[in-house]
Amino acid sequence: MKKVVLVLSAICMVAFTSCKEDAAAAIDDSKVAAAADRDANASNFPVIQFDKVDHDFGEILAGTNVETVFNYTNTGKSPLVITDIKSSCGCTIPKDWTREPLAPGASGSFTVKFNGKGANKVSKTVTVTANTEKGRETVRISAFVKPDPNAPKKAVPAASPVIK
């Protein structure tokens, strides 16, 4: 048993001391500088700044189409790329945004159309997917939807008789 331990110890010593090549000599200084630049720029995310994050259409009649424009500016240090804009439901449609990269300091806009569906206070969220630090930014629209006085009245079902 002592011989086995002695042999394994000798093998380990040979294995650990056989690598005499200096690891620091294998480092390429140009690659280290390129990696440092890359890491410094990795934290320079674009920043999207909206002119407003909430828009209230006020009181509208049911079924009335309304729309608003959200303006935004890239206040970051790298190009802003908006990959998608989606709403929380099909009654709200975002459209007309720039799909090309937006340089730092440049501005853009998109339109949000709401078709007036719903009743009373209605709020919808529009999510902007971009290459910002969070990856998703949100804006909201709201309206108070009043029933259309000219709309045909829905028939109220007759009450069923109570059986005793």
C-alpha cells in the first residue's frame, strides 16, 4: 500500500512540474487591447428617450378610431435598433417605425392607432423591443370609451319564469 501511494505521488509531481512553459509569454498584447476596447464599448447601450410615455385620448365614442404619435430620441452612445413594437391587444396597432439603426442624437417616431373598442376607462400598453440595456421599453395609451348613442340597443333576454 505504501508503494502505491509513493508511486502515485511521484507521478503527480512529474505531471505538475513538467509544464515549464511560461503562460504569460503566450498572451498577445494586441488581442488584450482589442478585448479591453470591446468590453468598454459593451456597456455603451443606446438609450431611448420618449417625448411622452402616456397618452390619454380623453372621452371617445365606442368604435371611434383615434391615433397618436410617439416621438423618441437615441440619447445613448451607440446606434439604436428597434426590432419590434407590439401592443397588448389587437385593438391597438403600432406602425410606421424606422427599422434602420438610429445614430446617437437622432430621432424617430411611430404611430399608435386605437379602434375604440371596450367600455369605460381603457388602458393599453405598447412594448418597444430594442437593443437598449433593458431590451424592452413601454408606452401607454388610455381613453374613456362612451357608448355610441346611435348604436342599436341590444335586446335584453326575457326573464325566465321561476318554478316553485
